[in-house]
Amino acid sequence: MLRSLCLSLTSCCLILPADSVHAEDWRYNLRAGAASVPRYSGSDERVVAPLLGGEIVSPYGFFLDTDKGLGWAFDEDDFGLSVYVGASDVRKDRKTGFKGSDDLEGMGSIKSRPVLGLDGTYHMGPIILGASFEHALEKEDDDHGTGSAWNRLKLSISAPFYEGEHGKVVGSLNSQFGDGDYLRTWYGVSTAQASRSRFRAYDAHGGLVSRGADLTWSLPINEQWSVSTVLALQYLAKEAADSPLVERRMQASLAGQVIYTF
């Protein structure tokens, strides 16, 4: 959940996946802020976690981002594309710092594994269509299913609501889809997990994961400093919402960052 919100802040909900692809020189940015997010997807517990990160973009489109990973981006007037290698999110079955929840005791932890990502945008006047695909590689795990390779697809449509002296406000609607391994990893409960936790066994199937909306406000302070805030809502679809892990179907997140570009 926290990683997803970081990606929304970093990429502005896929509106500008490669701001500096054709920059004449190297470009760097540093980010610092905080986010209020659910402890895991479906949780009714919240945590306020720090957001710290940075990005390096080369004149040739290659980038290294602490949230997204290592990749390459291409951007034209109407079309943008980026590919990257990063790391998947994690979930712990006990509170550990800003991660995990004691409500998941006995479920075991979902460990991070390499992710291959592909993002694309297409501009239709002020309307921006976006697609984001991620493939997580398989990882050996003690709990059946939580280490399986999975695929996730996010489709979005975005448009500016306001642009003026008080910055820019952009709204976005999105739908997220996952294959069976994705749903079983994050919302399923295996027989072994059910035997040692308070949850009944649940075999989730692939399909629609959630529908959501984001509202992003970006405010440039000067040529180097800017502020970005994202309010994100995700309403879990039936296959995910029926999971015994889900305590709240509507998931809300709020994050803000100060960005220094040089």
C-alpha cells in the first residue's frame, strides 16, 4: 500500500512518467514527506510513515529511482513509455516499525522479490490515458502461494482540474486487475495459514482487484523546490473484498512530499 502511494507521488499517477527524458544534462531530485496509509490492503488500521527518496535521470532517458527502481523512459508530445526493474511490496504478520499488522498473526510474511515494470501514457488533448503493468518473479517461500510469480495491471484516465498561480490539480480514475497468483498472494488464505491464524481458508481468483480515484496537487515554489500532495481512494472489488483478511473495503491514503530538483 505504501509503495503504491509512493509510485503515485513519484509518477504523478502516470501523468508524467518521464519528465526529464530529453533533458540536456543530468537531473536529480530529493524527496521527503509523510503518508497516512492502511497497514495493509484491506486493513482498518492506519499508520503514518515517513517518505524519503530520490531520483537520478540521465540525458539518455535512463533513471534510478528509490521508489520505482532502475529503468529507461521515452517521452514524446503525445506518448510516453518507461520500463524498469524494481522490488515488490512486502507484508508482515506483526507490527514492525511502519510495516505489518498484529491482526495478521500466523499468516507469515510476504517477502519482496524482483519486479519487471512497464508504464505507458497517451495524451488526447487534456485527457491522459495510462497503463501500468508489473510482473513479480517467483520467490521461494514457506507459505504456499505467497512466493508465486504474479501479474498486475493498472489502467487510468487523468485530466487537469485546475492550473494557475496556486499550482496544478489533477484528478485520475483507475482500475486495477491481478491474475490468480496476485489475488492469492495478497488476499488469499491457504489451508496452512488458516490452521495457524484466526482466518478461514480462502482461495481468491484473478480478475478486478479495485477501482479508485486519485487527486494530485502540485505546487512549484521556485525553479528547484516544489510540493506534491496525493489523496488516493481504492474500493476493493468483490474477489478481494470477500477475503477474510479485508476489514475495510474502502481504502484511503494521503501523502505529501517536498521535492528538491537540481
